[in-house]
Amino acid sequence: MKMQLAEIAKALDTTCEGNDKIEITSVAFDSRKITSGGLFVPLAGERDGHDFIASAVNNGASATLWQKGHPNKPDDIAVLEVEDPLTAMQTLAHYYLRKVNPTVVGITGSNGKTTTKDMVAAVLSKRFNVHKTQANFNNEIGVPMTILEMKPNTEILVLEMGMDRPGQLHHLSELTHPDVAVITMIGEAHIEFFGTRDKIADAKMEITDFLREDGEFIYNGDEPLLAERAKKIEQAKATFGFKDNDTVYATAFRSYKHHATFTVNNSEQTFAIPMIGKHNVSNAMAALSVGRHFGESDEEIAVSLANFTPTANRMEWEKGDVGEDIMSDVYNSNPTAVRAVLTSFGQIEMPNGGRRIAVLGDMLELGKKSAELHRGLADTLAPQVINEVYLFGSEMKNLYNSLEDKYDQAHLHYYDQDHMQHMIDDLKNDIKPDDIVVLKGSHGMHLEKVVDRLR
């Protein structure tokens, strides 16, 4: 972005104390990441962002937002006083979004939204200037930051939108007014806060609250909770999935160690993605649907999907130190995601007689249903498919108890959170060169440390 402070002050309905001719070229709320020409936004968190103004100035900040009445207002930097810095940042993002005026694609879902975002951006980047959410900057802070980071020549803005409470997506939809809204699926993510999948579906549908009148709603047609709620949407609609009543549905798919292929109805094109599993084929069909919305040919879309780069720590394959293949999916976890990963993992052919080894960490934020949901994963695991199971964390003890009747004790292992090193040692002694290993758990379980030690 490039805006003079005078323009920013006007957009925020405030005045600039200092040189309002200064040109702002970036916005940051982390004082360590501020650069020359940057506007510092002091947010309230575990620490008050105002306390880091000196750090921001030292790192080159040209100006700062400042909450009215907050003490120690700096006098060595331009200041824009506002009622609330976060609200002001969101207001500025809304202003800048209208100024650049790109077409907005908003993507949400209990699982798959980051992968789908990456796929959509890859598909559209062939013909358009595309800016997308980096990492998972998908909340009320991350979305406005993503907007403010886009270049003035952006034609399509691809936004990942997350939520952990009712009303959050309503707010993000109001901020962005999507031209295309995508819902990948409804799962159990954040069920601790919602109680039922019905309420999760209601909250996900908020992404359509400010969908433009000439926009399109693209959603997973195999999810009854979405199909039911989509009836109220008056804008154009398209569905994707694996049933023949979907607008786009898979007619065949195969999953290999490092990629998957699929075909769809009404197309002679074969598509391939550098990821495995039926759930990622579903994400790819969502991206295909968005690509078609923008006039992309199936041939162009196929090339883009085959070459897109997934966000880090999402089903990455790596080589272990004895030659084994390791699938790292340690970014987040919930029952739907674990089932999808284990199902995909179990479909991989093992021509050299190696074993499939699963390392599962706790799924966090499941609330009162946590024990039940961990136990419920037992029906996704079978000794003849997933040959060895390593379970890590207090909640995974529930799954361990459910698997004791299915697995021989020699092939079922449990460790509490104080014994990660013990688990790593056992894994390193157990794994053979022809084995494949999958690691899946919530980020708070830090299974990336296990991946690092196995590499």
C-alpha cells in the first residue's frame, strides 16, 4: 500500500499530529517487523502494544495509531489518535479495499480452507494479479492485515477466513463484501465453543451475509447442513463433491504416495495435485469451481493445480534419517481432519512391504466432548492398514484405551506429554527404510519437534 498520512487520517476521521505528508508503505502490529515507512498499530494482547512504541520507532516506524487517552503518547513520531487501534486498522483496511477494488474470494471451512486458498490463488494467478492470505492470517487481525499488504494493482484478493465464535465471519464478510464465497466443509473444529455441528454450520454461513448480489456461493454439496442452509441464498450457487447431483463431482480419483489424480463430470481433463487424499481432491474441486467462475479453462486449471505450492506443514512429505518417507501434517487437528489423513494414508500402496506408522497427538479445543471424540477415532484405525500406532498426549489416552482390543500391545504405544523424547527414541529404534510415517496433531502438541528429530 502507499498512502499519505493525511489520507489515512481522513479515512479514520481523525487528525495527524506531525507531518501528514509522510507516505505510509506498510502496516504492522509487531514492532519487530516494522520497517521504514511503516504505520505501527499497537494492539491489546497479553501485552499492551503501546508499550512497544520505542521498539517500533527504533525499527523505523514513520507513524503510529494511538488510543485516545492512553498515557505516554510519543512526540518523536507522527501520531493518529483513534478510539481503538484494532477497529481503526479494520476501518483503514475497508477503505483501502474499496480504493484498490479487487474482486474478493472469501474461503472458510472447518478443514481445508488454507489448502483451498492456496489452490485458488494458483489457479487465478495465471491470468490475474492475485494477492492471498499468507500463512493463516485469517481472523479479525489477519484479514485486515492481508488487505493492507496487497499491491495497488491487485485484481483478485483471495482471503482465508477463520472463526472460533458466532458473529466473527459476519464481521469479516461485512469488512470484505466477497464476490465469491466458498465453504469447504463442516467438521468438529471449535465444537467446544459451539456445541453442535448445526451451530458450526450457522456460523460458517455468515460468510455469505455480505455476499454481493451478483456474487456466487460455492460450497460442499455433500454436506446436508450446508445444502439445507444454501436454499436461503438468492445469489448464484455451485456445489462440488462426490455425488452426481453436485455441480462438479469426481468421477474417479486415485491416491499415490506424493500426489492424487481425479477426473470430474462434464470434462475430459485429468487433474493431478501434489497432495494425497479424497479431502484434498474435494479442495481441488472447490478451486476448479472458482477457476471456472473466472473463465479459466479446465486445461489451464489442471496445470495450475499440478504445480501449486501448499502452505508449510500441511501434508508435507519428507525423508527420514533411515530413508523412510514422513508425512508431516502437524499444523492443526480435529476429528474430521484426522480421519481424512488416516484414510488417505491407508490408501497408499506399499510395494516394498514396508509398514504404515501413525503418530497422533492430542486434538485440542474439543471441550466436554474431547474424550468421546478421541475415542471415536478408533474406527478409522485397523492393524492391517495402519500397522503401528504411536499416541501422544493426555487426551490420546482415550484412543489408546479404545484400541487395546484391536491392536497387539507390541504395535500400540502411548506417551504422555512429559515423555516426547521417550517416544522419539522408540520411533527411531522402530522405523525401517521402507516404512512410511504420518504425524498429525494440534499445533500446541509440537509434533514438529518429532519431525525434526526423525529427519
